[in-house]
Amino acid sequence: MLWSVTKVIIFIGLVVSASFGTVYLLELDGGITIRSETQEFVLTPLKATIGFIVLVLAIWVLLKLASFMIAVLRFLNGDDTAISRYFDRNRQEKGYRALSEGMLALASGEGDVALTKASKAERYLRKPALTNLLTAQAAEMSGNRRKAEEVYKKLLNNEKTRFVGVRGLMKQKLSDGETDTALKLAETAFALKPRHVETQDMLLQLQAKTEDWKGARETLRNKLKYGSMPRDLHKRRDAVLALTEAMVSKEDGDLEAAGKFAIEANRLSPDLIPAAAMAARAFTSQGNKRKAVSILRKTWGVSPHPDLAAAFAEVEPDETPDARLKRFAKLFKLHPNHRETKLVEAELHISAEDFPAARRAVKQLVEEEPDARSLTIMAAVERGEGAPDTVVKGWLARALTAPRGPAWVCDVCQHIHAEWRAICENCGTFDSLSWRSPPATTVSTSTGVEMLPLIVGAIEDQTDDEDVDVIVEAAAVDAELAETPESSEKPV
């Protein structure tokens, strides 16, 4: 609409300018005198201007006629395509001009204009390889998806443009949510251009989304082969895929395959916490406790984690609380001041009924950076030392509103996951989860009791004192909080 109004304004301006120019020339005095031997011509300024314009047009026509006559002479001299080339040259000039104008319109966001120019360029050039892509992109921009799909399918018929057609159809299917069809098209595009980085990434993403872990690992190897991924990143991503295969095998009941994949994942990426825990359990089940301990110590040295502590406890499931404390001491020396070290140490002291030692271990955390887990441990310590219910309830009340502590958080969308997974369940990003504290706006879990790990629960049946049955008592107290006004009390 704006362009049409602009053209009307320009036309009116030209007419007005021509009118004023004509009046000005009529009012001018003098002119041009042309003399010959027998005649003399006197031209007014207006006639002289018109004559100049006619002369320019006549010269242009003569040049065109001369060019055409040269083509005719070449044809008569045996050049069978001379005349056709003469006319083709004019069509090509118009076609390439329309093509360039269409590309400019596409870059400017004018889809309808680009579509019109693409149609004009096709009419003059008759080269679909050049014009079909412009037509498809212009059709998508203008909202004509059916036209775009038709053009992409035409591109499939030409070997030179087949990849472009497949890629265009793949993106359309992705936007329509047809993941399976998009995956097949991505595989075809990868077969046509295996070095194309965008196609590699898209194929890997679709394979992970459809849980084709074996195919994803093959694509990952190809990315390394063609140099589009650094070797260290490849090892990390391959470890994530191997771990996912281990988890799938475990769900299917194939524990042998699950252990094999977990051990491979740990070998590729020793700092991958879930892989280390799963590999250690696999070695423990095989009776190779020494190897399991070695894996857990190595990963704990990089990043202490409750899953690693739980797997370390499972290496010797029948040991006494004192023996477990002694065995864990070697693990704690790797990171003596780490938050997870202090928390696990406190839990083990609770299991051994050494409540003063548990308080000393967790006291600094509660004072400086309390979270649901540390506050729940303090509630367990108070219960073990025989504190009144109001004190225990006060600690649990604080735990309910405290930050939840470290969790598996997506680095892209900040979504919190209950357990590690290869793909974020919120944004679908691959290998984006890290163990860290969630954003400050995140609230704690529904109960602080959930933060107590299985280390305590695994040995609680070895004690006879009911006051040390922390999990049962804390859960009972927590259930009363919603109905008891005393839940708002703070610990003494």
C-alpha cells in the first residue's frame, strides 16, 4: 500500500515538473540556428529540447538495429544460435534484474514483492535452480506454506538442489511438530552432505529427542570424524549418550548391558557424576569393590555429590555405623571443607548416635548458608538429643521455607530436575544439566525430610533407640505442621 502511494506521488511530481519545464522553455528567448548552404532553421528552446530527446532515442534505436544486424549476419555466416542469443541476452538482463530485486525484497521482509519478482525471474531466465529457492523462501515469508512445500519438492528432482529441498522440507516438518518425518529427512540430508554442521546438529538433536541413542552416538562419531567437534567435547557427549543407554538398559531389566554402558560412560568422562555412581554399583555387584571405590574417590575429588556418597555406602552395606564413619573418613579428606562432606559427615554421626559430633559438622552450614537439607539434619540432631517437640518443629518449619540446596538445574532454562537426564524435560536442550544451587526465586521441596539421603535409612534398623528413628519421627512432626500454630516457632 505504501509503495503504491509513493509511485502515485512520484508520477504526479514528474508530470508537474514536465509542465513547469515546458512553460519555462516557451517563455525563454533565443534558440538554436542551424544553417546550410541553401536553408536556415531556427529552433526555439522547446523545439531544441524535443529535438535533442528525439536524437538520443534515434541513436539508441540505431545501436539496437546495428546489434541485431550483426546477429543476422552471423546467422547467415553459419552461426545457428546468433539470433537466439541476441534475444536471450535481453531476457537474461531482465531476469537477473528481477532476481536481484527479489533477493533485496526478501532481505527487506517484503515476502509478496519477493514472490512476484521470483516469478518474473523464472519467466525470463527459465533456470529453476536459481529461482526456486527464492520462490520457496518468499512463499514462506508471505505465509504461503503450501507453495513453499511445492517448490521444495521440485528442488528434489535436481541433484544440485536436492539438499536444499530436503533441508527446507525438514524445517517445515519440524515447525509442524512431525518429529519422525523430520528425522528421516535429516538422515537424508546428512547422507547428501555429511560435512554440513547444521545438519549434523539437527540430526543429533532429533535422534536424542526420539531416544535413538545408538544413532546419536554414530552421528557424534561422524562429527568428530569430519572435524566439527573437538575431541574433549566428543568424549563428554559420548559419555552422556552411553550413560543414557545404561539407564534405558536398566529400565528394560538388562543389568549386564546397563553396567557395561555405565562403565564405558565413566571411562569417557570420569567427572560425570551419575555415570560414576552407576559404574561403581556395577563393579560392586561384580564383586570388584576396589574398582568401585577407586571410581567414587576420583569423581568425589572433582565434585562431591550425595549420589556418590550413597554408592560409596553400598560398597559395604552390612558394616556398622562406626566402621562406616572410619571408611568415609578417607573420602572426606579429599574435600574436608566442602558442603557435601559436612552434610554426609553429620548424617553418619547421627547414624552412630553421636549427636554432638553431628551438630559440630553441620553448625557452620546452618549459620552461614542454611538450606532444607542442613536444617532437617539439625532437626534430627535435636530429636536425637531429646529436645522438646517445639524445637524440632521449629527447625522443620525453617526447612520448609529455606532454599532447597543444590539440584540438577538446566543451564539454559533454569528448570530443576528431580534426577539427572540427558535432555532437559523443559527446553529439550542436550547435556545442559549441572549440579548447583537453583535460582534464588526457587522454593524448597515439599518436605525437608526428603533431603535426608538413604545412607541413614540403610542402617537405621541397626539401632534400638526409638529417638534415633529420625526419618519416621520427622515425617510425623512434619505432617502436623499444617494444622499446628506452633509450626511458626523458630528454633531456640
